[in-house]
Amino acid sequence: QLGILTHRYVDLILCDRRNLAVLLAQAPVIGLVIGLVFDTGKTAHARATAESQIMFMLVISAIWFGCLNSAREIVKELPIYARERSVNLRIGPYVASKVLPLAALCAVQCVTLLVVVASLVSLPGSFMARAAALFVTGMASTAMGLMVSAFVSSTDKAVALVPILLIPQVILSNAVVRLGDTSKLIAKATVIAFWGFDCLKTTLEAAMRDTRDPAGNILVPVLGSYGGDLLWLAGFLALFLALAIPVFLVG
């Protein structure tokens, strides 16, 4: 079932060439905008601030890719799913047949985005570590989009929910404003961007992470570790897929 369903889904993606072109074009366009707008500056203070902002934009972009890629992918074929479910379609292969092609698409988008940005802005640090962090962030968002797609009744509703999902990611990322104790607990438990942003910040040079403002506060605070943050992101991925399972069972 996994082979048949995956092959069918890949064929559907490739047949809709216009939509695929739009999805693939997003990464270089966004990367170009980020690369042209941001300047890492010459002073340590300016560089640390700029690099942190770039990491934030990369994370939000990866979350956008994941949500937009997947938010319509289940609801648009609910009648087909219901019919095939009645003739012994298993849930595991069905979900996997969505996740695997979307993972490939997400990987291409994240790597393309990072390549374009890195070619325009000096960002010392491990490219592979950043690419992996962006990919896992994007996949957690992909799972969130699939969960939404499983719960709504139309593609219009799914698309309308995407901005609602993204706004908390921006506000509670710990990038726009420094979160207090309560809001930070909420962000840790519910927001992909919080852990994705923290994970990318760990890839910055030690000198940038240690830079302080005139008041003595660290400009780029890192709360966790690279590996620990990745585990949190993987946990979100698993959680969102698990939340969608009851809908599949009913279907």
C-alpha cells in the first residue's frame, strides 16, 4: 500500500506543475529578499543582531513552507480516502505516503533557501547543521499542516487557517519580544518556532552568542542545545501526526 499510495501522490504533485513551480519558487525568492535586506554589519553588536534576525526569518520561512505544502493534502481527497478506507486501506501507509514526498519537497525548499541566503550574506557556522535544523522545523510544521488538513472539511478552510497558525509562531518565538516566564512556558509547550529559532541560534559562532548590549544583556540568548532543540522539534512532528490519527480512524 505504501508503494502504491506514494507513487500515486508523487504523480499528482508532478502533474500539477503550476502549483509545484510556485512551491519551489518560494525558497529562492524569499532567500533573495532576506539576502538583499539584511546586512551583518561590521561591529560585533550589529553582526549578532543581524545574524539572529536572519535565523528567525529562516525558521519562519521553513514553517511557512511546511504548513503551505501540507494544509490541503488530506482534505482535498477525503472522498477517495473514505472509499479506500472501506476496502482495507491502512492508516500507517496512508500517512507515510503523504509524509515522504512532502519531506523531499521540504528538504529541497530548506536547502535552496539556505544556499541563496548564505551566498548573499556572510553567515559563519555549519551549513549542514543549519540545513538539518531547518528541515526538522519544516517537517514539524508539515505535520501541523497535515493535522489541520485532517480536521477541516474543505481546502478553503485549510488555507484560511494557515495564517492563524503562523501568527503565534511569530509572536511566541522569543524573537520579536523577550518572553516572560509564563509566556515562555506556553511557547515551549506549543510553538515550533520557539525551538527552531533556539536551535538555529546554537549554530552561530560563540563570539556572536556571547555578545552583550550596553546594559550587559546577551543579545542572542540560547536556552537549550542543538540536539535537545532537535528532539523538541521531532516531538512536535510526532505529536501533530498522532493528533490526526483519531480523524483517520473515524474516516
